[in-house]
Amino acid sequence: MSQATETETGTSEDGRIESVSGPVVVATDLGARMNDVVYVGDEGLMGEVIEIEGNRTTIQVYEETSNVAPGEPVENTGEPLSVDLGPGMLDSIYDGVQRPLDVLEDRMGAFLDRGVDAPGIDLEKHWAFTPTVEEGEDVGPGDVVGTVPETESIEHKVLVPPGHEGGTVESVAEGEFAVEDTVVELDSGETVSMYQEWPVREARPTVDKQTPTTPLVTGQRIQDGLFPLAKGGTAAIPGPFGSGKTVTQQSLAKFSDADIVVYIGCGERGNEMTEVIDDFPDLEDPNTGKPLMSRTCLIANTSNMPVAARESCVYTGITIAEFYRDMGYDVALMADSTSRWAEAMREISSRLEEMPGEEGYPAYLAARLSEFYERAGYFDALGDREGSISVVGAVSPPGGDFSEPVTQNTLRIVKTFWALDADLAERRHFPAINWNESYSLYRDQLDPWFEEEVASDWAAVRQWAIDTLDEEAELQEIVQLVGKDALPEDQQLTLEVARYLREAFLQQNALHDVDAYSPPEKTYLIMGAIKTYHDEAFAALDAGVPVEEITSIDAAPRLNRIGTTEEYEPFIEEIESDIEHQLGDKY
Amino acid sequence: MKEYQTIEEVSGPLVFVEIDEPVGYDEIVEIETSAGETLRGQVLESSEEFVAIQVFEGTTGIDREASVRFLGETLKMPVTEDLLGRVLDGSGQPIDGGPEIVPDERQDIVGAAINPFAREYPEEFIQAGVSAIDGMNTLVRGQKLPIFSGSGLPHNDLALQIARQATVPEEDEGSGEDDGDGSEFAVIFGAMGITAEESNEFLADFERTGALERSVVFANLADDPAVERTITPRLALTTAEYLAFEKGYHVLVILTDMTNYCEALREIGAAREEVPGRRGYPGYMYTDLAQLYERAGRIKGREGSVTQIPILTMPGDDDTHPIPDLTGYITEGQIMMDRNLNSQGIAPPINVLPSLSRLMDDGIGEGLTREDHGDVSDQLYAAYAEGEDLRDLVNIVGREALSERDNLYLDLADRFESEFVQQGYDTNRDVGETLDIGWELLSTLPRTELNRVDEEHIETYYREDVDTGVAGESENESEGSADADEAAAD
Ligand SMILES: Nc1ncnc2c1ncn2[C@@H]1O[C@H](COP(=O)(O)OP(=O)(O)O)[C@@H](O)[C@H]1O
Ligand SMILES: [Mg+2]
């Protein structure tokens, strides 16, 4: 988090604690503004002003408040909750208020103690700055003045900050600098360094938003194939515990073709973050071959960490995402889980004794959710550049019931809905995305891309798969009553084809080295192979071959092994030709 | 230390006191009643003139004359290795008549959160000796894996079986087989609101097996104060963390019954007139439970580990009830007990379908358990689920109307319950045995059905000698019931 310093204007005044109740502290005589950061009590715990009523200021505290007592001082920084922006955020792991967890471990050991603050980026570290402007050039907000090799995969662009007036470059430096050092001076008297600060609750400015037309390729068959997400799009993954929200989010973080990934563990398990910290450095981005961590920023505010910081962590994350968007990158942000953020809002709201809305959530729940998802999009950034933020939010509905407020309010906003299903998860059909309930409103606008880049009949084959699955759903209802053998042969065959769609196409094992990532070409070829089986099988049926003979050919079950086969192209060719021969021989 | 006689209000488990010097949030309070009894409590809300106190032992006997002392610190647990072998009440006072406990340290019972950066990812296989767990929902060191049960189901028998049998295979080498002392775990047992009978069952078993020497028991029983239940698990976990992270023990913490703990939270919330969340439980129950469950784990560079097996009884056997629901959202899976299986005599009556171990994947496989483990488990899941589905259909159309393939799956589902899950509470199966039973079942299906198993493993383990179809059926039925008889005889 930003090392907020006291403003010299003298408007800020220190106050005293009047009462303490969990993460909520009330102070008196504190001359603070809404959302100012304050330091609470003798230990100086970080907090944020969330309500002002006469002389009483209510503060949400980002650390445990045990033993904090009325009468202790509250110090105002006079600055809103902000993040530090600059090189060094990638390959980092932060808590909900951007304190680097590795630095905290160094300072206080394995357990998170209180009252320790640390800047979000290393202020001492020197970076190699290469200017891209010369003296005499005119620059304005958002213009690139130089670059810094931030990680192996990402070139960090140093921008004129949004608030600057801009002007003519008077001097520019080159070489190794700390982030706060001035690298460019303008005739307006303004200076530019590699460091910026930005209040988390405010979206960074852009010029315009466009309709997204490029997919965020996820490497997940059901997602790319049936319910694609756009770069700059929004998606929700709701599901009960154990249905696969986290595994899906992690797969997206590993395999999607974003330039930058911001992964927020909001109020979830500690070990899940540890897993990411352990695994990512050893994994490669399949799109670039570079280490995954070098494009990733992690934010971990686990369920046992202070609840107020759970409320702020999504804002910290999206602000960091916006900063890289401003550089012209495609950023993907995963928030696991947005329900914990909503619950943190509810918890704080109830301590404020606000009038509760539906299920105790504050009345502003819907507004906060839509403000957040609005920060996603495909943007014309300042400085004549395009960049995008795709947001994928996990939702954890109580009892798995999607009619609850967080799921419902989220669904009103997002355009892609990946509905997880406990029943599928129980039978270990993963990803347990229910294909009857899920949807993507981006499908039509993304089809041209898939048709251009992957296969010209992409949309047609997909439609065939969807129709077959729909037909299966209808037939299954009849089977539940009379059994499969009572169906006419063609319908039995449809069920068999649909089974392969489920097992060979929709299922994808995120824990299998090869299967975990399915490039769009493979996704398409698997769909195509099943369609070949379908076409050949129905031809055989028409020629009078009994259905048992058709379904018992040994080439068909091999369809289920394509996913886990690395050299899938020859394998698929062989299966298709075997299917043709084995069925052709029968008539 | 200032003493007040300014109690303004007593309401349920809460006492409101007027004060004139500031008191810290969460601070410990002693209240002396006019009858001379000393009760302990904790500050729930602190303002300049008033504090709200939650009294652990309940407020019975408190009147406005009672005197209130603020101890100036938060609740601490006196910890030492000497706690091993001791039985304490739900507030941490010895009740076994043993010597006074001389603490090594006094630790805050609200444990600080482990920095996720400092955690070591848990991946050491614990062999519970129970097929439904080892084979299908493997437990690892440092995991939190609750048992979701219902009233009257044998969750205690299962918990005890795990406590008795749990071993970490590689480290077990050299130690004699079947010496009845396979576990190298220190066991912390935290009882909240269970009956004296249940508690005795645990203690008797600990004594019988000699486990008591490496156990610490915290017992808050059904007739002990309800509010005390909110601190019992914290005392237990503080002790566990100390033994694990400072003394290098591998600690297994059994907490039972979490449902009683949550009821106590609800009672306090109601007394404070808080806006209730779902079904009257406090809105912060997720956070509160997370502060217990997340205290399981491993830490980089430290020897020991804290593994948690919390037990909860689902009200109305409903897994969407807030207690199991919020628990499942925090824990690393769940073991689900099933009333139907129980009435069929399956012991332990674990329904593997809704059960899950999220940490299984990294704890199993080549070099850890066996290379075919993951595939066998996946395939058994899929096959059992398919057989389960068909049972409904059979009731409508009868077996004859089903295809041959369907019949194979139906048989497999039956045998899975009667041979794989069924084992009784005294049988300790090693993981190889468990997987072999799995292969015996899978081999009743044609090879081509095993689409989740690597072809190499099919080559190695698929058994051609296994009967499929009708002949196998009757044979297995008798085998299954023999097992059940054996278990019943225990
Ligand atoms: N795509 C997948 N492939 C394989 N296993 C999966 C997949 N998705 C989920 N799982 C399994 O389901 C378990 C629960 O998934 P998780 O994402 O943690 O659920 P949630 O976050 O919804 O509680 C995982 O531990 C894993 O075993
Ligand atoms: Mg999850």
C-alpha cells in the first residue's frame, strides 16, 4: 500500500478512539475526509474512513483490533486509500492493501503481526530506464516517455500520469534509477518518474470503450468452444463449494492469452494461494514460453486475514490492472471470490447499523458490483493506445442457490456465465460447467475471429455440438422413464455421440499436464472428430447396421484419449480413419 | 487493576458495564459474583463509558452488585509439552487431578493468520487405513478435512479409527507392523457440547490404545456453559500450533461438534441484537470459522504440522445448512456420512460422491502412493455415480429393461459399497490393498470403459480373472454381508 504521508495543508487533525467493535472503530475530533487513510491506536493500525457523522468518524481497520482501547490516538494521513504503481508489481504477492507478503514475512515471520506497513513497490531498487522521447518533444497524459524491462516477458512503459498537464520535454535521463527519481522534466515544471500513486476506489481515466471482438483464449474447451469470453469482457463463475471455481480461475490464470494476469484470492483458502505461489514460477505461459509469474500479480487476502482488507482487495487488484491496461496491455483479472468481498461489505455495513437490504447485504451492493465490473472493458487508453481488462469473478452462493443477491446482481452485469454444477462435480465431470445453463453473449461478435484464426466452419461445428447436447438433454428425460433400450435406434445413437461430446470434449482434466491446456485448434479438432464419428455412424445406421455393432467399434472409445494426448493431430487422424474403416466394413 | 461494581445490564450471555477508564477490545474480564464465584469473560465491544462483556461460563448468579475486573490482556493459553497426556475442561483448566501445569509460554488464543507466503503446501500422504478416504479422498498432513455427519451416525467411530490408524507410510518404515500404535501424531481433542458418554468413548479409546500419552483433551460437555464453546477450539488450536510449529510435532486436531460451536455463536449474536444472517446465524460466521479452520497447515522451514478433522452434525442432514455450507467453503474438502449407507450396515457409511479432498492430487501417485491411484479414483467415481443413477431407473423399469452395460454398472455400484467402502472400524487397510480392491471392481467392466485410466495402468493392473455379469453378483453379495456381519460383531 502507498506510504501515505501527511499533507502539508494542515487540514488533517488527529483524533481519539471513542469505541471499538471488531474491525470498526469510531473516533472523535478527527478532521478527516471520506476514504482517508488513518492510523489507529498506539500500534498505528491502518484503517480507512467510511462514515462521518458530526464529530464522529467511523473507520474500518485493516488489521486485528484486539486490545485496542478507547482513548488511544488516531492519526490522519489526509490521503485516500491508494496503491503504489510502478515496475516491480509483477512477480509480486500482496495482501488486500498492497503490502508485499514476502516483505511482511521478512519483517515479522510466518504469522501476520500488526502495525507493519510496507510500500507496494520497492522504493530502493534501481531499474534500467530507456527513454523513448527526446528533448523538445511534446507529451501529454498517457504518453510513453520510456521503458523499463520489468520482467522477462513484460516491458514496463513509463507514462505521463493522468493528472499531468503535459508540455514539452526539457530534459530526459537514461540509466539506472529508483522509481521515485525524476526521469523526465517538462517545461510546465512537471516531472515524470517511474512511480505513480492512485486512489483505489477511483477508475483511472481512459478515452473511450470499444465493443470487444477478440476472444480471451482460455485453452479450456468448453469455454473457448461453447461459451467464449472476450478480451475486455466480463464473466461470472458461480458454484457451490467443491464445484471447481478455484481450479477454473487458476486454469484461466495459467493458460489464457492475456499479457498480464492479476489474480485476487479474496477471502479464500491460504493453501490455494500458496499453491499458486509454488506452482507459477515453474510453469510456462503456453503463449510465450516465459515463466508464468513474470506476467502475474497476486493479491492474497485469505479468509482468516482481516475482513476490511477483504473489502479493499478487489479495488487494489483492479487499479493495478488499469495501470497495465494504460500501457496498452491485455489484462485478465480473476477475483476468487467476489462473494467474500460482498460479505465483507455486509459485515462492515451491519457494524455500522445501516439499514440492511436483501439477505442483510447493504442496499448499495448492486451499485458496488456494477461499478467494479464497469472497470472492465476494451479501452482506448490515454496516449492513443488500446488495452483491455477482462474480469472473471467467482461467486460462492450459500447452499449453491443461485437465486441469492450476489449471484443475481452479478448476472445482471456480466455477459458470460459459466454455471458450475454440484451434480457434475460429484461424478467428477470436470470442469463442472453446466452446458445447459451457461451462456456467453460474446459468441456472435467473436465468431469472426475463430473463423479467421482457427477454422472457417468453427461456428457451424459448434452449433452442431450444441444441438446434439440439447437433443441429449431431451432424450435423457425419456430415458429416465423407460430406459435407453426402449428408444429408437437413431436416438440411441445420438445419446452415444452426445456421450463422447461430454467425455471427450466437455471434460477436461485441469490436473493433467497435457489435457490442462487445449489450444483452440485442438478444441476444434476434437469437436470435428466426434462429428466425424456421428456422420459415419449415422451413415452406417441408414445402411442397416444395428446400433450395437456401430457403438462397439474400438476406434470410438479412443476419442476419449485425445485430450490427454500431446501429439493430438496424428492421433486424431488415425482415429478418424479407423472410424471410417471400421464402420465402412460393416456395410 | 481497576475494579468496578457498575453492571448496568445482564442479558443472556452478556453483561454491560459502565466504566471510566478505557478498556481494550477482546480484553479478558473476571467477574466475582456476590456468592463469591469467579466467572471469566471477554470484551466484545468497548467504548469510553460502556463495555459489553461475553461471559464464558454463562451469566447465572451475576447481579448488579457483582464486581468486574479487567485484566488488561487478551485471553492466553498456557502452553507446554507437558500438556500431552492431560485432560482439561473447555476453558483449559485441568480436570484430571494431575499436577499443576507449569507453562512454557502463554500464547494469545486468537492466533495470528499464517502469511500465505510462509505456508508450505501440504502434500504428505496420511494413510488413514480407510479405503473410502485413502482411495477416494486422500488426507494429507496439514489439511483440514471435516466429517459432515448427522445425529446418530457413527462419526465418532470413524474419527477414532483415523486417530488410531493414521500413519505417514515412508516414515513408518522400520516400526513393527500392527503394533496397534501406528500413529506418530499427537492428538488434540477439542470437545464442544458433546455428551459425557461420547466424551468417555473417546477417552476410553485413547486410554485403551495408549494414545492418551500423546493427546491433550479439552472437554466442554453438553452441560457445560455454551459460551465457553467459543473459546474451547481456540485453546485447542493454540496448543496445536505450539506443539507443531515450536516443538515439531505432527498434530491431529479433532474438533467435535462444530454445530454446537456455531449454536453458541448464534446465541451470542442474538443476545447482542445483531442483524442475523442466514437462518439466524451471525453474518460473520464465515470469518469466524475461517479463523479456526485456517489454523491448519504447514509452515516453511518448520518441522511439525497441524491437521484438522472437525466433526459437525448437519441439522436435518441438510448440507446446504449454513454450518456445513460455510465449513465446506473453507475446509479442504469434506467426508460425507450417509444415513442410508449406515442403515444398510455399511461401516463406515461414507458416501464418496459428495465427499472431496482438495489436496488429494498432490499427495498421491508415483513415489507417494501408487502411480495408478488418481486414475483408479477418477474411474471409480465416474462408475459409481453412473451405477447410482441407474438405481432410480431400475426401480421403474426393472433390470431386464436395462442394457448389459447398465447392469455392469449397477453391480459395480453395489460391490463398491459392500466391498470397497465397507470395512468396519477395526480393519486397517494399506493403500495398496485399497487400490487392489478398486481394480477388482473396475475389472468387472470391459477395458474400453476405463477411459479415465492410463492405458499403461490398465496393462499392469486390469484383472482378466475377475467375473463380470451375473455370476459374480451372487458371490459378491454373500461376501459383502459377511463383512457386514463382522463389523456388527465388533
Ligand atoms: N477442471 C478440473 N479438472 C480436474 N479436477 C477438477 C477440475 N475442477 C475442479 N476439480 C476438482 O474439484 C475440486 C474442487 O475444485 P475447486 O476449484 O477448489 O472448487 P471451488 O473453488 O468451487 O470450491 C478440486 O480440488 C479438484 O479435485
Ligand atoms: Mg474455491
